[in-house]
Amino acid sequence: MNDDLHTVYTVRRVVPEGAAGVTLILDSPLPTAPGQFVMVWLPGVEERPFSVMDDAPLSVTVADVGPFTHALCALQAGDRVWVRGPYGHGYSQPTGEFLLVGGGSGAASLTLLAARAIAAGRRVVAAIGARTADDLLLAWRFRQLGCELIVATDDGTAGCHGTVLDAIGDRLAMPSSPAAPTSRDRPDSVYACGPEGMLVALARLAEAQGVPCEVSMERTMKCGIGLSGACHCGDRLVCQDGPVFAGQTILRALG
């Protein structure tokens, strides 16, 4: 399939995501690497990038934050959307135990990675954060997959009272540290998506503790194929060179 051409999908099911938005489960698969994204188009409205929440069938999670996403959230079973992609470079998947860290809508970038890792027999801890319990996205999907789930909310209405970085506590601490986790709790790799401030802080923490870290950048992408240049991050284009980057790359560009 030519990924620069739109394919028409029909909405099979709409899963409410509290006050935050919805997950649209479509009617056909789209083979995708974890961390890649697609461009979703409603003719006469707009086109925007979305992480692939699942690829069999293709599913995307939409945070209701503006006119276009509001139009997507209003779709019902039987309605149609137009999709092109997938695009970009996804997460690498080495062996070992994974810690996934999602802030807000960034959780959607991590669910397919969790599914692949668990299918391969790896242990996955997923930590997700939001402002309130009603703003949490995809907790149901991580539980469905069998992840150990850590939740944080800014106002304390669900899980840890604080940020998602507060919630993961000392899980990245070196084994020699008095506050270090057990060998079972310390991950071999960290993957994250969310606000840039969170990603920079996590990348610094992972680097200091010697844990490999990859982060997925959320930037405005107008084309998805590197033509507009709107999604630059330092000297990189998020749509072509990312959206997933090594933590050290992000620290050089933003830190």
C-alpha cells in the first residue's frame, strides 16, 4: 500500500476516555511499528497526526482539545475517516523489562509497544499521569494487556497525588543506592511520551541512572512527510527523524 494515499476506514466502536476524549476503533488493520503515527483526515474539516494505539484493528485515541478533535470525538459507529501512513521511526525493542511513562495524551504512543512487549513475554510497567482522574487516557488498555499500572494525577483524584515522575519514584535508582528498587523493579529500558518538560526531566534522570531511554515527541505536523518543516526539533524533523528519539538526542536539542 502506498502510505501517501488516504485509505477510508469505518468506525467500528467508540470507547469513551472520561472527560479527555475517545478511542476510535476502526474496521481494518494497518501494520505499524510501535511509536509510529498516522495522519487522520476528515474532508472539509482538517487533517492531524495521531499515534497508533493499536494496529489490529487500527485504533487511535483522540484528546478533545479543539475543533478538529471535537469533530473526531463526535463520530459514531458507522462513520468514516480517512487515514494515511504509518509514518516515522518507532521505538526500538531490546530484551528486558520496560518502564513506559505517559503524560496526558502521550499514553496513546505506548500501548502498542506494551502489547508487543507482553506478547514477547517481557514484563512491562506502565505509568500514566494527567491533571485529574477524568483526564486519564487508556488505563483500561494497559490493564487489559496485563501491565503493572501506576497512575498519577495532579489533584490526587486517582493514584499518586503528583506528577507521573513523582509516581515512578526511585524505580530508576542505581542498585547501590539506599533507596534503590529491587532488581525486579528496576527497568532495563524506559520509553516515554508526553509534554516536553516531562520528557526532558525523565531523559536527564534516566541518563544520570544509566538506564537507556527513548522519548516520542509531540509536535504539530502539517504533512507527516518532511515537506512543511513545521515540526522541527533542533536540527531534526519530528515527522521524518522521529517521532521517537534517544533521550540524549532530546537533551541536546532541548535540555
